[in-house]
Amino acid sequence: MSDPIKKPDRPRVPIPPAPTRAPINSRVPGAGLPLPAPEPLKPLPPGDFENFCKGVKDLLGVDLSLYKRKQMERRARGLASRNHAETLTEYLHMLQKDAILLDRFMERMTITVSQLWRNTDIFDAIEQEILPELDARADGRKLKLWSAGCSYGAEPHTLAAICLEMGNKLSRTPQIKGTDINPRMIERARRGHFSEEDARDAPPRLLQKYFDKVPGGWVAKPSIKQLLTFKVEDLFASKTDAVDLILFRNVAIHFERERRDQVHEILARALMPGGILVLGSTEMIVNPSAIGLERVRPFVFRKVDQEAF
Ligand SMILES: C[S@@+](CC[C@H](N)C(=O)[O-])C[C@H]1O[C@@H](n2cnc3c(N)ncnc32)[C@H](O)[C@@H]1O
């Protein structure tokens, strides 16, 4: 019997060496000429980055100095030079005068990126396990859910759609708060308008049930809007407390370690005993027990209920 896996022998043809790929620059007119040496990065005038951070904070309320400096500075400088600004101070002046450029700056810094049903798996876990468990513990009390650092509101709108979809599996419809330090994002969140790109991972049935189609995207129906409130709030000065579920995803990811630990502690304090904190899919808390949390599953932490012991 012939071996079904063995392919019929073919005459052996020597394999020619892989063609060497011309560098991109040599495929344009002038190919063959030596590539110009990359321009060395000009040193920034002293205080340029600090001045830029202060200006951005005044403009948007966003404190870039909380983030990893190297990363922020590299991105900001890249954007500045693409806009033909020689220094960050010059770029800041451009941002102060141009709202569209400002929005683009925020997006490119990836500080405000979001989408509906971002990382769908976690929303399945919230619907099937986390909310039923929290509801059972709440004993008829209305659950308080918080999307901390909600950007333009995709995350709390997703939560609201899920809560409505759960219907009477929950004893009461939860209240959902979205907060962000950036007033422009909160203004957008209140509008509840999302692009096609924002909706790319949304389950089509739920998207059509809870959002109306509009040219270029989707707008939240009043049924989900009425569950939501939005507020401009700096997490480091937050007064929010007694929350059952906090979604804190992709906010502290670029923060310096010390600031990240600090904000985790603030959020742990804001939780009800037994409450749940959900982080983004690449984030972690190094020592959860130090702030009264226990790890339930990857990226999900529960506030230890001291009274249960
Ligand atoms: C990348 S978005 C994350 C949006 C959403 N949580 C998600 O995962 O899709 C991060 C948001 O955190 C906000 N943020 C950063 N620092 C903050 C602070 N100190 N207080 C409140 N919000 C903050 C930013 O303004 C931005 O809109």
C-alpha cells in the first residue's frame, strides 16, 4: 500500500537564492544612490516637554507627566515633526488653535482609543458570571457599576446593553457611571455616537437592538442612555465609593509604576466588600492582597469581604 502522506517524487530543481529586496528608498527615483544619513534628533530646548505637558493639562485636563516619559515624549515629538513643528512648544501652540488637530493628537497618543465590546470575552464573563454573582450578593439593592477612564463612552454603553439584555436575570437594572478626566471625551460619551470602526467587534444582534444606525456609525438608543451618567473626574481625586463593579481598562497601562499602584489603591477603596475590579487584558496588580483584593481570574480582582471571615 502506498503511503498516503508521501508526495510523488518530483525532479529536484535547485532552489534559486531568494532575491534580495531593495531597500524601500532605492525603489524610488534616484535608486542606487547612497541613502542619506538619518537626520540626528535635535535636542529639545530645556523645559520643552514639561511646558508641553503643562499646556496639554490646561487644554484637556490630561496629565501627560503621569505616563511613561520616554514613550510620551517620543510620540509627541513624532506628531510634532509630522506637523512641521520644530519644538513641542510650537506644536502646543498649533494644538491650542486647532480643535481637529487636538482630537487627532489625543487619538494618536492612543490615550483615548476605545471600542464597543472591546475584548468581547470579558463582557461574556461579566454577563454570565460577574453580574449574577454581584446581584445575588446585593440582596435586591441596585448595583452600581463604574467605567473609570471611559474615554468617549464605548465601555459603559456596552455595559448598559448587557444589563438590559440580562433583563430579569438581575433583580434591578443597575446604574452605570462613566468618568474621564478629559471633558471632550465626556461630551462625546453623552452623545453616545460610535463609528463603524468602534462597532467592529460588537455582536450584530445586540448592536442592532440597542443602537440606531446612522450614516457612518451607530447611536445609542434612549433605552440604554437612561442607565448612564457621565462625569468629568480625575481618578486621583475621585470621591466615587460603594461601587459593585469597576471597569478600569487600558487607562493606567502607560502610567509610571508608582502612579499605577496609587490608582489601584484608590479603586480598591471605592469598591464594596465583595465588589469586582476588572483590568485590561494586558494589565495586572503586582500585590493585590496589599490593597485588600484577591485575584479571581486573569485581570479580575475581588475586594476581600473582611466580615465574611
Ligand atoms: C485608552 S482610554 C480607555 C477607554 C476604555 N476604558 C477602554 O478600555 O476602552 C484611557 C482613558 O483614560 C483617561 N484617563 C487618563 N488619566 C486619567 C485620570 N487621571 N482620571 C480619569 N481618566 C483618565 C483618558 O483621558 C482616556 O480617555
